[in-house]
Amino acid sequence: MAAELRRETLPAHWSYGVCQDGRIFFIDDQTRTTTWLHPRTGEPVNSGHMIRSDLPRGWEEGFSEEGASYFIKH
């Protein structure tokens, strides 16, 4: 199951960003370091969508709450 990301779940002095491919990363604003793992849980967070380079143009991969992948055409 994909973890839900809300700003209030982050410790003080942490923020997050989203890569072009949909992956979420976390930023320690004090040390200026980044990690793929949520600073509280130690788990990666799934954004629910992933743009993959191996898919045809206009397609992206999505994920259900159970973790099953599906494809979306724009």
C-alpha cells in the first residue's frame, strides 16, 4: 500500500520534492541532504503516478492503493 504524504507528517526542517518521473524525495533543509526514504517512517513514498521512458509518448504508469500498476493515456 502506498503511504500518504502530507506536509504535517514531515519532521521540522524537512520538505519534499517530486522528480519528473513521479518519484518523491525528501530534503533535510538544515543539512541540504536528500533521501528517497520518508524521514519518520524510513519507507519510500509512492506518488501514485510514474512517467517512464519506456512507455509511448502520452502514457504514464499509475498505481492503486494496493500497489497494482495500471496505465493512463493522456
